[in-house]
Amino acid sequence: MKLKTSILDKIALMICGDLPYSFFPYRSSSYLTQFFRDIDLKYIHDGTTRKWWVQGVLEELNEIPEISPNLPSQEIKNAIENLLNPIYFIYNSNLPEINQDKAIDAVNEMIKIQNLVVVKNKKNNSVSLFSINDVDLSSKNQNNRSNEIVLIHPQVFNIPEKGFDEKLVSVMMPFSKEFDDVYISIKNVCNELDLNCKRADDIWENSIIIQDIFELIYCSKLVIIDCSNRKPNVFYEAGIAHTLGKTVIPITQSLDDIPFDLKHHRVLQYLNNGEGLRKMEEQLKMAMMTLVKK
């Protein structure tokens, strides 16, 4: 993948250590040259405006073929990882505003739009750039440090080749005709919001149905689970969604069907009739409009 110009612009400011990124080390002309030499790139700052020179180098590196469909070029990857090299922050430890953790948070906030994440190695403080599709799960720890990443390696499922889809909403519900109208109502809401809505029986890409379900959840922006009738498969799928860090919207016809572990979530209760489904569409639309923006 190629990084967006807006991201390259911010990376250039970070490399320079210019405002608003004063928590990165400041680099003068010679240090900019050294920055690229540290990753075996023979660029020499020519005396022009620092930020524009760095951005020009990054734009050139961005045109080099990518490592994989989910990652930028190796040179861009190296530049981002070098940007967060702990050595730079140690050398500037006398400056209280220079902060590697804050820098990591800023980079992750910037690159998440392209489903990328940097992961800090707790042993040596080095960082690595990953595709979120390869990492699978990010989780804030008890100290609310958003750069903490949990790597998971499923044994039952295969990691899909498909990437994350900002427009995809997956629906997990009992396999029964009585829920067809409920699904149609959910699709109506998704269509209004220009989102693509799918449930497991809409796809047939694998011989094992649970793999199709895993892929559907894995690629989704939102996951709607219908807990009505307390079906075990729905709770299992809800567990997958939570493990993958997905935003889950529980719905149900009866609050008694919500298991204890999900009672802390806001639940949308509905009646499975014409008026009840129309009301559910209104409430679901409001919830999804808020969540899609996050």
C-alpha cells in the first residue's frame, strides 16, 4: 500500500521534531542526513526547508513497491520504525518533553486510518510496524497505554487474506426464518448509512462455515449480535468479535436472553413485528451513526 499524503506530511514533521510534535527529538540539517543514513539510505539534506525536503524523500520512498498489500514499502517501514528508535529518545532524556510512549501513541493515531500499527517490544523498547490485519488485536492495558498490543495466533481459524473493511457490518443471529425480517431491517439501516451488511449465509467462500463467520467478523467495522433465544452459536461469535477487538452492538427481543457477561453493554431491545422493527431501525441507525465515526 502507499501511505496517504496527509500521513507523509505528519511523518515529515515528526522526523524534523517540529510543532506540534515537540515530543520527538528535534533534527537539524546534519541530523536529518544521519536519520536516513541510519536506515542505509544515502540522502543528504541540501539546505532547503527541512520539512519539505523530508517530505520529498518520503514521497519518493512511498513510490517503491510495497512489501505486501497490507504494508508500505520496506523503506517507509524502516523510516517509521527508525522514527521511534529508543536510542533517539535516550539521547534526549534530559528534555522532559521528549517521550517515546507519547510518540508511539501519536504515530498509531495517525496510521490507524490505513490499518497500520506500531508495536513496542517491552524488552528493548524497539518498535515494529504491522498491519492490523496481521496483529489482529490491540488492547489498552490497565494503565491505558494504547500502544500495548496483544498478538494472537488462532489454531482453529485461518487468518483471512482480505483486509479490514470500513464499510462492512456483520450480523450474528439465530439461523431461523423468524429472524429474516429482523435482518432485512438491519440491512435497511446499513443501506441508509452507505454500509455493506452481511451475515454468514450471505457468503460461501470456505467449506467450513465457522471459517466464513470468522472472516466476516475479522473484516468488519461493526458486529451486530442478536441474543434472542440464547443461541450458543451467537454467543460463540460474540466472543470472537470481542477477542478481535470489534465494536459489538447487542440486540434482543428479551433482556432475559442477555448473558451476564454482556449486561454491561448497552442493549437494543425490540419487538419482532412491523412497528417494533421500525422502532428498532430508528434506534439502530442512531447508534451506528455514532459508532461508525469512531
